[in-house]
Amino acid sequence: MITYEWLYLFAGAAFAVWAALSAKDGRWGNAAFWALLAVSFLLGSHLSDLANGGLVLAMVAIAGLGGLKRSDPPTTSPQAREAHAARLGNRLFLPALVVPLTAVAGTLLYNYTPLGETGLFEARRETLILFGIGVVAALAGACAWLRPPLMAPAEEGRRLIDSIGWAAILPQMLAALGAIFALAGVGDIIGGGARGVIPEGSVFLTVVVFAAGMALFTMIMGNAFAAFPVMATAIGIPLLIETYGGDPAVIGAVGMLAGFCGTLLTPMAANFNIVPAALLELKDQNAVIRQQVGTAVPLWVCNVIIIYVGAFLLWN
């Protein structure tokens, strides 16, 4: 059986390669950071919570002290890239399409054909595993098609990951922070305050507060996955689902979308909003956020309406 653990091993191997390449070039801060992350992926399941926490603190120290630097390793020449672009045009994007196609088509085939009875993939992890398989297939196909130098994929991957830097692991850290907040009882505190303010029986106002909380906590924490455990514990489960009998599927799914509206509005979502500005060398690091305000606000309003109508008016 192919399990979720295989993805961790695959990711850990990639980070280990980038760490080795950074060490070869004498970029010791980058090498240490990616090596620690590789250890976390490769051995994290077998280490204690204290050891894993130590790895995270060490990575934070390296990033906080400015140990991560951009790299520009030589791969293919600019002339070769320009020649490929002129000859192949938009077909260069075909390998990128292999990844989502493999994930979607593979999941449908696995779940709705006899393949699902083989137990090849870990239950409820099929899509994620197939996503990883899609990455390998896209990489293999691109190499067979374009025939780059042997180390070009690894070096180009290092160039990209070094450009992103510490923000590459921000989603995982913020998601973990959300779980910590939930275990610390932050959701219960917020829920108690919300119940004291929201008039009893006001379903629509409760939906508004839930969606607003998802967006605001996402803006603070940078990740809707971090905000969801808090707001679900505070309002989503005890009020919208248990008290008012709303559809859990609509509340959960569209509640996450309300949180993603906050993602569009915050620099804390660095991998979405700050990294693109840095890669494009924009003068205003908040330029991406400014362009997204006109989408985020009306989309949030639509999400409130969808939750109220879909989870209560149509459900009941």
C-alpha cells in the first residue's frame, strides 16, 4: 500500500538534495535550513514532539538571522531557454498540466472503478498521493521531452525554493499554530464572547460573525487552515451546526472560502502575496494585495449568502 508517509519521504529527499547543493556552493545558511526541513520530513514521524519542536526553532533562528539567501545556480543558458520558448511556445506549460490531471483523473478512476478495491492507496489520501505521483510524472515527462542537463531540475528547484525562502514552510507552521490555538481553548473563549453579543435565534447574524471571524483570523494568522479550528470550535460547530441545525458540509466548505478571502488581504499569507511581489521585483510589496481587494470583499459577501441559503434555507 502506498501511504501518506511516502509523500513525506519524497519531499524530504527533495529538500535533502537542495541542502547538499547549497552546501556545495558554500551557502551554509541555506544548507542548514533545508537540511533541518529534510530531517523533519524524513524522520519527523519517528522523533519526539520536543525534537520536532527543536527543529522548527532552529529553522526559525536561521531565517530570523538572515541565513537564507537567494541563489542563481547555472543550469541551461539564456540562449537555450529562449530557443526552447520560441520553438515550443505555450506547449511548455504541458508538463504543469500533468499534475492536476493526474490528481483529478486518477482520483475519479480509483474511486469509481474496481481499482479502488485493490487497496493500493491509503484510504482518504488518494488525491494527495496521486498529486505526488503527478509531480513525478510531470518531471519525468519534461526531462524526456526537453532533455535538460542532468542536474538542471534539481538546480532550478533550488533556485526557486531559495527565492521563496522561509515563506515556503509558512502554511505548515500557521496550520500547526491554529491547532495549538484550538487546543489552548481560544475557540471556546471566542465562542463565549460571541454568544454574549449575538441575539439568540439570529441565524443570519451568526453566519456573518462566523464568516467575518474566518476572514479576520486568516488575516492575522495568514492561513485559513489555521483559522478554521478556532472558528469551528467557537461558532461553526456549537452554534451553526448543533444549535441551528445547519448543513455541516456547506458550513465547513464555504466557511473555508470565507477564510480564503482573508488570505487575499494579508501580508501574513506571504507565500501568496509577498513572494510574488518579491519574485516580480515590484516596488510595492503590497501591490498584489491591493489588486485583490476588489475580488476579496464581494466574494466574502457571496460566501455569507451561500452559507445562509445553502446551509439553512435549503437544508431545512
